[in-house]
Amino acid sequence: MAKLLFAGTHGVEDPTKAGLVFLATKGGKEAGHDVAVALLGDGTILMDQTIRDSVLPVGIPPLKDLFQFVIDNKIPVYV
């Protein structure tokens, strides 16, 4: 099992890139790895639930669903 830290630097200005970090985190967790997320720069705005719930990436699940996976699995989020 690997330890993986996924860093997100995008916020509402690029919803797809903002969602990718959480999609990768979900995939890592489902594959059995020890995962965590670090939000930097514009990505820190995603900690606000109202903003997070409005982010709709293209081609992947809404950010609110991906973030809920992080919460449900007690994955650390560093800001």
C-alpha cells in the first residue's frame, strides 16, 4: 500500500481541474492506498461548502459527491 498526497491548486475558475484531484483521491482510496488531499492557492476556496456544491466538472461526478466520499472515508484534507 502506497501513501499518496494529491495536491489541488484549482478552484471555481476551472471546475474540471478542481474535481480531478478528488477523483484521483477516490481512485487511490478504492485501490487500497493511504491517501490525503492538499488544497493550495485557488483550491482552498473549495473548503466552503456553498462554493463546493456549485462546482460541476465536465465528464466526472459533481464535486459535492467526490468531496462527500472524502468525508465519508475520513480522508485528511490539508489547507
